[in-house]
Amino acid sequence: MPTDTAIPELDAAIAQQAIAQLADHPPLIHCITNTVVQNFTANLLLAAGAIPAMIIDPSECQEFAPIADGLLVNVGTLHHEHCPTYYHAAENANRFAKPWVLDPVAVGGLTLRTEFCRKLLSLNPSVIRGNASEISVLAGETTGGRGPETQLSADQALDAARKLAKTIEGIVVVTGEVDLITDGERTLKVSGGSVLATRVTGAGCALSALCAAFASLTGDRLSNVASACWMLSRAAEFAARQAAGPGTFALHLLDGLAQQREAK
Amino acid sequence: MPTDTAIPELDAAIAQQAIAQLADHPPLIHCITNTVVQNFTANLLLAAGAIPAMIIDPSECQEFAPIADGLLVNVGTLHHEHCPTYYHAAENANRFAKPWVLDPVAVGGLTLRTEFCRKLLSLNPSVIRGNASEISVLAGETTGGRGPETQLSADQALDAARKLAKTIEGIVVVTGEVDLITDGERTLKVSGGSVLATRVTGAGCALSALCAAFASLTGDRLSNVASACWMLSRAAEFAARQAAGPGTFALHLLDGLAQQREAK
Amino acid sequence: MPTDTAIPELDAAIAQQAIAQLADHPPLIHCITNTVVQNFTANLLLAAGAIPAMIIDPSECQEFAPIADGLLVNVGTLHHEHCPTYYHAAENANRFAKPWVLDPVAVGGLTLRTEFCRKLLSLNPSVIRGNASEISVLAGETTGGRGPETQLSADQALDAARKLAKTIEGIVVVTGEVDLITDGERTLKVSGGSVLATRVTGAGCALSALCAAFASLTGDRLSNVASACWMLSRAAEFAARQAAGPGTFALHLLDGLAQQREAK
């Protein structure tokens, strides 16, 4: 595997520094996200040391842009009537120089979200977090699968990720067995985690929110965003040791995040 | 109790075969369901071995019909503006010969959902899953209670269930202390489970989604749908042994499903 | 601290009596609440001994007013299109003499919800439950912070709470390290609980729903509403002893509520 040899693993000390910075100055993250995962996303942000705010009214979203430290736009349960609100929220994040993350859930398989996510690319998301299939679709390399599940390995999607990162002049995170974080030039990887995370709905969606929190920190954004992946991977390993299945895993995952925050 | 003596219990070996089939070929289930239980429903499907997809935009619902293996329509948080989307999703499931399940939450007590569910009957749902009160209302035998709680035993609702199953030329599942699964001619029962399941919101709603997953399998649909009840009942018994109350029960329930899937 | 000495702690025997009354006659609580916490709110009500109903369609809300025993209006994910439905639900609760609770999530920081909550004050909510910042804003004493987090102690908000309670001729609950429950004349406090409750999204929102359930009981409403706080505080202490972090805490919290209900 070329990925494993050529790409450096994120240094643990750097990740722990980012986690400490987050704990010291909890960022307020505006999450515009799908209704399936709102609760888990909010709990995951709180556990990790950030403050979630789920606001959906167009005028409130506009008011909140200068207040929030970062924004997540997740298209999981997109409705065509929501598109303008999502779009303007991203525009406003740019206006106030707040980082914003795009989570292109199941892009490729469905027209509305695929066209809308392509349109959002023109607003240059600070970070895009997706699985290999979603990243490949956005990079224009494949047309996607039949659902939210991925068909490609993160490794296969690395070229697509680099290309996409250059297009948006931002960071692309491809999550999978190994997470790859790239700005098109530099690439970091985060190994480990647990396969159980794939059996919990919204683990990826919530990671995207965490990427928004870490993207709001000062310092090297590539390392900071990779630190979000690192924190979740360590929590997943902790949870896998405690859990008897995906149900208990999800809760221990939150505990594992909180313990890292407290240990900082 | 005539039910207990006259109606055969689903054979464990048949249920395990259905669970194995699900694990080998995870069906993709489109869930149009209420916002209270979306997360639990998605996690329950994942734990059991199916793949959830919550899609709400009308055009995406239409595109997804030929892709999905089954559909759930749950009216728990119905809004009159949603009715056309729900209706067309059921129509499209029929068009593409995909099984679809109706969960008529709290039907009887509230006019909008009662009239809408009656209208959906004309689209011949493959499966209707409800409690005794809901099934009786849909069969035209009572006018329902004051809320989502049931007033009748599953046994009392058996006649109503048989009548309703014949009307829709499908399967009716009445859940309660004993679950009854009937196509109007043949009836199976699934005993066991745990009373704690009644203290977890969405356990019934999530079972309806699981019924959609099992209805998509090949073989005898009556046994397959009964296997969904069987899988959840076994998981509930596992969870009741682990749990100290309804909170921990809900998570162990998911673990209990995953363990059956893995043991297949 | 003047609060600690001057204000009487709610008597445990009184709280246990209210809990027993709830268990004997489970009230049906209509929750119009934000999409982030609907699931947790429903599970918390069930665990405590009440019956949740999340209904959102305007016509169904109207029909449900005489059926429900109490109503919660929570503006966490308010959308301007929802305001009339929320408003009419509160009006109808008044018409049928059902208690209703206002949870003014993050009021002050955002215009739509702030103006809407001020308008709702004219409908005289039976109970308002908020943190110190939210209560101060509604009392007209501050303009609020940047998000849902509070900047004031409950103690500092006591004067505001008393003033607000007199304005609405109802009860105001200020939650924090110590919970204060006042009708403007009499004030009770509930101490204890766990700081972990602040790391679980929706703990406050769900308490507001529980306040609606307890407000529907017969007897002294001030003591009854304080009993909701007492029940949650005891459950939080139980959960803190079991939990390894905020994830497992949330589930043990539900177990802790159920154990009190069963012990009645």
C-alpha cells in the first residue's frame, strides 16, 4: 500500500495540543445538518469540548454567522426548499472569515444533492469530509454508488482528494479504514479507530462537525483538522474495548472523547 | 387464551435463516419516518444488518425508489405538506415492485393521519405494523384512543388484523406482549421480548423499518416479516438481562441485534 | 450565598409524592420541541412515567389540545414558518386549561426567537424553564449571550425570575448548579445533580418537558414543578456514580428516572 509508506501519520503530540486548545477555548459550531444525526452530533461536539448550535431559520442563520466560530453544512436530509438557507449560511461564513465544512452525504446517487454540492464547491469550503466514493464524485472522477455506503478505499480516493483540495483551495478529508487529510500538496494520515464506527449512524457526520471545530483553531489547519480525526480514532479504540456492540459503542465513544478533553 | 394455543410460534431455525440472508445481502431501506425516531431507526437497521437511507426531498425520493430494496412510511410526525411526498414514495415502491411498510402511528385519535393512512391503504402496503389499537382503527373496528398507547391486547386485535390483511392483500403485524403476524389466512406468533421495549421511544417504529428490511428478502414473506419480530424479541431479552433501566436497555438492544447478525 | 440560606430546599417527601402521582396517572405531554432533542425528550418522559406525543401539523395540534394533559413549546430549532403553529398550540392549551411550558432556548442572541418568546409571554405560560441568561433576557434585564450557554449564575437570575414569574402569573424555573423555582412570591430550590448533565445535549430541554408533566398534577404547582427538578437531580446523581463520561451518563440518567418511578 503506497499510502501507508509514503504518507506521514499525524503526530500524537500535535493532536493533543490541538485538543488542549479546543478545551481551553471551546468553539461555537453552527451545525446545519440532517435530522437523523443532530442529537449525536451535538453530543459528540460537547463531549469533545466544543459547543453545538443547531439553527435553521434563514434570518437566524444570517445573524449567527458572525457569532459562530465555524459552520457545518451536511446535506443528508436535504430538501430543495432548504438549499438557499444552506447556501447563504456558507456565503456568510466566508464573509465573516469563519471556516465551514461540507459533508456531501451520499453525493452522486441523487441529483438534487449532487448538483447542490457541486454548486457549493464554488463557495470554496474550508474542509470537505466524505468517504472515498463521495470525494471521488465531487472530484468528478466517478458518478457514485447507490447509497451512503462507499465502494472505494480511502487509498484509491487519494488522487481525487488532492485534486478536489486544489480546486477548493481547502482541505479534503477522506475517511475510511485509514483517514487521509490533504490540502492538495501536503497529506497526513490517521490510522486506527474501530470498524464499529461504521455501524453507528452519523459517526462520519459528527466527525464533519468536529472538523469544523478544529478548523476554527489557530495554527496549521491541516494538522488541526487531522487532529479531529485523531481524537475520534482514539475514542473509537477506547470505545471498542468497552463495548459489546454498536449500541454501547456509541456511548463509550462520547466518553472516550470527553476523557481526552479532560486529560489535556 | 386461544391465541397461545391455536397459532404456531415462528420456528427459530427459520428466523435464523432469514437473519443470515439479511447479513449476506444487506438491503437498503428508504425510511420516511418521524423526526423523533430517525436516529434510533437508522442505528437499529445498521445493527441488524440493513442499510438505512433517510431521504425526504420529493425528487430524491422518486429517484431513490428503484435503488432502494424497501420503503418505510411512518406517520408519527406527519405534516399536511408532507402527504404528497409520502404518497408518491409508496406509489413508486409499488411501481418498482419494492415492498413497503406502513406504520400508522397513533392513527384514530387525529384526523389528518387517520384519513391519510386510510388513503394509503388503497396503495396496498406490503406490510402494516402497529399496536392493537392502531390495527383495529385501520380495520374499521374502533375509532382509536387518545394517544400512541394501545388499549387492546394483540389477541383482541387478531380478527381486525386478519380482515385488514385481506383488504390490503398483504401482511399485518400486531405488536404487543405477543406479536401476531398474519396474511389473513396464515398467522404466526412471536412470544417473548421485554416490557422495557415499551419504555423506549421508537422501538415499534424501528421494528417497522426492520419489517421492511425482512420483507425485501427472498422466500416466504410471512415468515420473513415474523423473523424481524423474532430478531427484535431475542435482542430485547438479551438487553433486559444487561440493562438497569430503559436507557441502558436501548443500547443493549442494538448490541443484541448485532450479535445475532454476527452469529449467523 | 444568600440563595443557599434564605431559600428552602424542596422537601424530598413532597417530591416523592409527586413522582408517585405521576406514575399512577401518567400524563400525556404534547411536545413541540426542537429536532435535536426530540428523541431524548421522549425517552426521558417515558422513563419518568409520562407519555410523550410529538405532533407538528397545525390541525393535529389543534385537535390534540383537549386530549393532552400538558404542552411544551421549545424554540431551539424555531423556523419562522412554525411560529403560528407554536403560538396557536399555546393558545389552545390556555383555552382547555392545560398547563404549558415555554423553553426559550438561546433567547437574546437571535432576533426571531427573542421576539417570538416575548410575544408568547402575553399568553402567560404556566411555566418558563431556562438558564440564568435566558431568564434574565426574558425579564428584560440583559440582552443575552452569544449562544445557548449561560453567563450568569442561577443566584444572579433570581430577581429576574421573580419579576418574570409575576409578569406571567406563573412559575419560573432557573436551572444551574442550583435550580430555583419561583412563582414570584414563594421560591424553592433544588440542589445537587451533576455537572455531567451540562455535557448532554437536551438535558435542559427534556427537563422542560418533565416540568409540563409535573405541572399537570393536582396539588401545589410550585412544589410539583420543583419535583421535576428534584427527580432529574436525583437521577443525575445516580447516573454520575455509574458513568464514565457524558455518553454513558445520558443513558444511566434515564435508568435513574425509571428507578424512582418504580420505587414510588
